[in-house]
Amino acid sequence: MLTAEDRLAIRELLALYGHVIDERQFSRVDELFTPDGRYDVSDFGQGVHHGPAAIAALWADPGSRHPLAHHTVDVVVTEDGDGTARALCKGIGLRLSLTARPMPSRLRRPRSRPGPSSGAHAQAAVHGHHRAGDVAGLVG
């Protein structure tokens, strides 16, 4: 059963993503993604990237196109019968032109994979407009 601490950790992971990328703190990517993390931004023309080093390289690339501000809203955390935690949220990305593009996101946290502090491993699927992709991260 998900505890209040589990739910808070999932929300904080989603929020931390926005702060880390917005502040261009790419050296902190390993706080967000596990070594087997998969970051699919193919809906945005940027392909699929595996592991924190590849994700940080994408973010640091001067040609990378990511919003100046990321906002996570409407977070709903649920638990499947097998103990898998899921988070559904919406993301809003603001560009320099001040146009907004919705970025719905999903987070999946299987109970079966141990992690560094809470014994949990999280996987998030970041959705573009048409197709889901996976993002793995740590929940502390």
C-alpha cells in the first residue's frame, strides 16, 4: 500500500525534474533517472536516449529544444493491485515566445525493484501529443 511518504516522493520527483532542467543543472540528471532510464522525446523530434549520461548530453546540446520553464500540475497518484504506483499529471512547457504546449506525463513505480532509499524504483512515461515514452527515475 502506498504511504503518504511514497505519494509525496513521487510528486517531488515530478517537480524536481522541472527545476533541474529549467535551471540547466544537467549534472544532477542522475537524481532524476536510474542507470537504465529511457527518455523518449521522439514526439518532439529528439529521439530516444538511454541512461543519465545520454540524457544530460541531450539537454546540454546547444541544438536541443526544450522549454524555458516546466510546470507539473494535476498530479494523481494511484496504485495497481500488484503494488505498482502510477502518477498521472499534466506538464506545461513555456518557450521564449511565451507560447505554452501541454505535455501530459505518467509515472509508474513498480514495487518489485529495490531502489536506493525507499526500496522503490520509479519509471515515468512522458507523453507528447501522440505517443508515450519511458523515463526512469528514483523516488527517495
